[in-house]
Amino acid sequence: KRVLGGGTATLSQYSGKVVVLFLLGYGCPFCQGDAPSVQQNIHAWYQAQRPGEVQVLGADLWNGTAAQMNQFKSNTGVQFPLVLKG
């Protein structure tokens, strides 16, 4: 699948890692509210404590455009990859 900002993501590229899928809708208020916690409590924590062992991916289930997903990223401050049309 296409990743926001360019490139693609497949689960096989994360072989040997724990993959955390954050299923979201770009305009979902609950998703926007939860995203900063996923960033801080999962992505950032594992990057600091277990570098390279855990990969967080956000997958948009609402089939938003790149512009809509950029707005989600800007609003929430997430730093993990966001998959378009998850």
C-alpha cells in the first residue's frame, strides 16, 4: 500500500518485528483523539526502549486523499508511517 509522503509499505518488509496497526479514519474524531496517545505511548516509547523491534503503522480505512491524511498528521502530530487507502 502507498504511504503518505511517498513509497509503499508491506507487512513483509517488517519481518521479525512486532507490527502495531492503528486503524483510523482521517476525519474520525475518536481517531484524532487517540492518535497522540498512540504516538507517545506506543511509537515513541518503543523507539526509545526497543529500537527496531516494533513498527507502528497507521492505516486509513476511510480512503482519504493525501491532503486529508496530511491534515490528520498535522492535527495529531504522529510521526509513524500513515498508509493511504488501508
